[in-house]
Amino acid sequence: MFGILIRLAMHDVIVLGVGTFGAAACEALARGGAKVLGLEQFSVAHNRGSHHGKSRMFRMAYYEHPDYVPLLQRAHEGWKALESRSGVRLFHEVGALYLGHPQSELMAGSLEAARRHGLAHRVLSRADLAREFPPFHVPDDHAGFLERRAGFVLPELAIETMVDLARRSGATVLEGARVKGWTADGGSVTVHTESAAYSARALIVTAGAWSGRLIADLGVPLVVTRQVLGWVQPASDEPFRNDGEGNGFPCWALGYADGSLHYGFPIMPGESALKIALHARGVEADPDRLDRTITPDDEATFRSVMGVLPGARGPTVRTCVCMYTNSPDGHFIIDRHPRHTNVWLACGFSGHGFKFAPAIGGAMADLAMRGRTDLPIEFLSMKRFRS
Ligand SMILES: Cc1cc2nc3c(=O)[nH]c(=O)nc-3n(C[C@H](O)[C@H](O)[C@H](O)COP(=O)(O)OP(=O)(O)OC[C@H]3O[C@@H](n4cnc5c(N)ncnc54)[C@H](O)[C@@H]3O)c2cc1C
């Protein structure tokens, strides 16, 4: 009923969706010697999912929950290891500055994560901020939190690099291969694209915004939202520049009382525009019918931070629309399928997953091959929705 061609070769693992986590899982599986097949509906690194836009922030003092810190420590090692295996620079450790009222989720949560895990950081008073980071004009009751072991990753290049490494270790990654459905029994899975069917001992589903459709019986609602990013051209770009070695303007985030935050990146050598965005749940969207037209409201939303960053005023020079896949509590979902023991899921990254890719990709590879991982991800299982 599905395909016209049955591929009989049995793989160890099929990875459904080769975006952020699928690329990382393919790389880890292939490096470990598994026979892996990755199926991607578009191309490797594209602009129709959740991983485009040139930069993704990496933070260590994780305000969302301190339990993420061990995963971030593993991810930090993972990015460095990927860089040395590939010879490609993927991670720019330019530091990150968080700003807000000391009681805000961002500030209180970052401090809690840093204290609990002994992470190097500095707390800055408003006077410190004015002296050391003059571009920011924050309200009187705001403070700063600075961590140096933070920065940003280049997402498209990272995905291309992980897939390249996976292929060099023997993985097959097919592009333009849209999965229509899959079936599983205890010992094998069969995955159907429009033109073929493939089988493997295990399946990893890393389908991002399309996950809800592919695992309809998950029992946990995933809400896809439309998110907008913007680049502005400041009158003077000098205050926003970083030399690429961590000197100069850092990554930053400004937290608000409702839990949302504006955030942004430095202008790096060879660039001239300043990237800013609002991290807040956008309008619900269908991943196959995403509205990519930028409205005046979209622009006003990311530009509304200009009161705090007045030197950034200048024309909007670029925008892009991306998607979050939100879990009910904003935390990731990494688990075995509730009914199929050889199907593993990594989804619901809720707009903050990219930085974890090497750690979670490695854990997915271990789960699919051995049924267990030493990465402490129990808190991300679906059990939490049942209690
Ligand atoms: C605007 C924006 C800003 C962000 N900023 C940050 C940040 O600063 N730091 C951070 O850590 N995170 C950030 N994130 C979040 C991060 O980018 C995502 O959590 C992460 O990219 C999600 O990865 P994924 O693998 O789930 O999805 P994707 O990377 O989109 O991969 C899913 C893949 O599955 C494929 N697929 C789906 N269905 C099928 C099918 N049926 N057949 C074949 N292939 C299929 C898709 O085409 C896609 O390539 C941001 C996200 C957005 C949108």
C-alpha cells in the first residue's frame, strides 16, 4: 500500500528526520559502528524546520532547570570533539550576559543552576553593567549575570558537519525521502517513504515540528508555533562587535516578568548586522503551511528591545521564520515509545534544544543500540506527564 520498492537490507537503526538531533544521532551511531540509515524529507540543513537562522545560543547556567547542566557539560565536550574530528569551527565561546530583575526566572534560575553545579560566573550590579557593558540601558532594579563558558553554535554548518562525519563513517543519509508511516514489532521496524520501504532493528524519531503526526499515539500534545528572528543594522556596529575569540560584545538575554526574554548575538568578524529575537511562545502553526510573511507586528516584537539597547536602532535588514515544537511543560521529551520497545523518541524541544545536540544525539544512539544511556535524562521521560 505504501511503497513500490522494498529495500531488504536490514539496518541497525533508522533515524527518521535528519535535522538537529537526527544528524547528531546519525553521527554518533555511525561512529560507534552501527549500520544506520537517516531519512530526511528535505535537504541536509534547510530552512523549513527549526534549525536555520545562522546561530543558536549555548548557555551553561541553565535557568530552565539545573538538571540540564550535566547534559550541557556533555554537550560542551561534544561540540569540541566534533570540531576536532571535522576540523570545522562550530562553536564560538564568546560568553553570555543575562539581564533582568534579580527575581526574574532568567536571573534567579541561572544563579540557582550555577550555585548547584559550581559553575563559574559573575553577578554584576547595575553600575557594573553601565561600566562594562555600556550598550545596555537597563532599568534601575536590574542586575547582570555573566558566564564565560557560553556562546553560540552555527546550526546549519553543525548539521552539515555531523552528516558529513556520519557519511564518512559509513552512514547512509537520504535526502528528499519523506516518511509516510512506520510499523514496528518487537524485533524490527519498517519505515515507508513514497517510493520505498526500509527495515531496521530500531527506529529513532527526530522529526522536529512533524513529530506529533508521526507519533500520533504519544498521548502528549505537542504544539508547533511560528517564531520570528530579525537582524538590524545599527548606526555604529562597533559597540556590538566580538573579535571571535571572546573579546567584545557577548551573547545576551534580557528576562521579563512573564518568563519571556529578548536575546541576541554579537556581530562577528565579516558580519555587519545584529541578530535579535524574542523567546516567547508564538502563534500556533502547521509545519506544512507555515506563514513566512513578516508583518509589522512581527518586526515590532523583536525590535521592542531597542529601549534597552538604544544603540542598536537602525533598519531591519533581514528576517526569518522558524518553528518551536512545544511540549506541555517546555521541557524536552526523550523516551522509548509507550508501545514499541525498539522505537525511541526525541521531540518537544520547545525552542531551546539546539545546544544539546551532541549530548542527546549520543544518548539516542546508546538507547537505540543498547537500551540505556549514562546521560542523566530520566527527568525528560514522559513519566512526568502521567503523575
Ligand atoms: C527562532 C528559533 C531560535 C532558536 N534559538 C535557539 C538557541 O538560541 N539555542 C538553542 O539551544 N536552541 C534554539 N532553538 C531551538 C532549536 O533550534 C530546536 O530545539 C532544534 O533545532 C530542534 O531540533 P529537531 O531535530 O527537533 O528539529 P529539526 O532540526 O527541525 O529537525 C527535524 C527534521 O525532521 C525532518 N522530518 C520531519 N518529518 C519528516 C518525515 N516525515 N520524513 C523525513 N524527514 C522528516 C525535518 O525536515 C527536519 O529536518 C531555536 C529555535 C528557533 C525556531
